[in-house]
Amino acid sequence: MNNINVFTGPMKSGKSSTIIKTANELKNKGENVKVFKPTIDDRFGTGFVQDRNGNKIDAININKIEELENYDADSYVIDEFQFLEGNLNIIKNLANRGKKFYIAGLNLTTEKKVFGHMGEIMEASDNVQMFKAHCDFCASANAIYSYCTAPKTGDILVAGDDVYFAVCPECYDRLEFSRK
């Protein structure tokens, strides 16, 4: 069925680029597509999703999953899903009615905990694509974690590339060891 598709992985792995490309392809096929992003994610601005290459697409800012019910679409495209709160049954019910979802988000916090509803949406998904990035410290193509160098309380600190890094398992362990 592939009604719920999830793109996940660490920072800088191409999730937002994939969301933008997917939304544009669906629009070019004539589908009614709505793109969403959490209001809290204002790193590049509001009212659009932007990747690190400067590509962007208009988006609707929302705070809760329930707000999706206010919009009719064939396909719902959501970036930075880990920041959204609310009831996942909304997405499941819409998907059961034939609506398609393309959802991108970080799979883990910088402490390697499941981030927000990402674990649950992956469980409900028909298709999960795990992305990797190049490690910002050793350049290996095996970066599977995001790492934060700034002090933070809780799981959420909205910040940019000066604070968050894509790291491989070896560099993550080395960085954590050096913090102690």
C-alpha cells in the first residue's frame, strides 16, 4: 500500500532534500500535495522547508498532528516530524482512507533515544528508509547519529550546524568519552 513512508536518519543525511524532491514530483503528477513543518523549526525561516543546499518548498507551519485534519490533500508531506506532538491515529486513519504520507525526521536524539513520535511512526509505516551522512569529524560515510556540542536540557534544542553534527559510531563514542 505504501501510504505511510518515512525517511529517517541523522542530521545532514538528505532527509529534507528528499522531502522537497518527493513533494515536487507528486505535484508534477497533478496530485493535491500539502507540505508541513513544525512551527518550532525556524532555523531557515517559517512557511517553507529548506535543505542545506538552499532548495526550498512552501510549507504550512503546524504545532500538533491533529492540525493535519484541517487540510485536504492526496499526499501529506511532513518535515522534522520528531518535533510534532499529538495523536498518531490521525495519520493512521487518513492513511486507511487512501491518503499518502511522506514523513522525514531524526530517528534519535543526540543521546541516542528515540526522538518524539519517530519510533511509533516507523512502526506504523509501510516503508522506512534509513539515511546516513558523512561524519563531520572523520568524513566516513557511516554517520548514523546526530551530536550536539551545546549544553541542552531535554531532547529539543533548535539550533544549526554550528551546534549539531553528523557523526559515525566511533566518533560519537570518542566525543562522549572526551566529555567525561
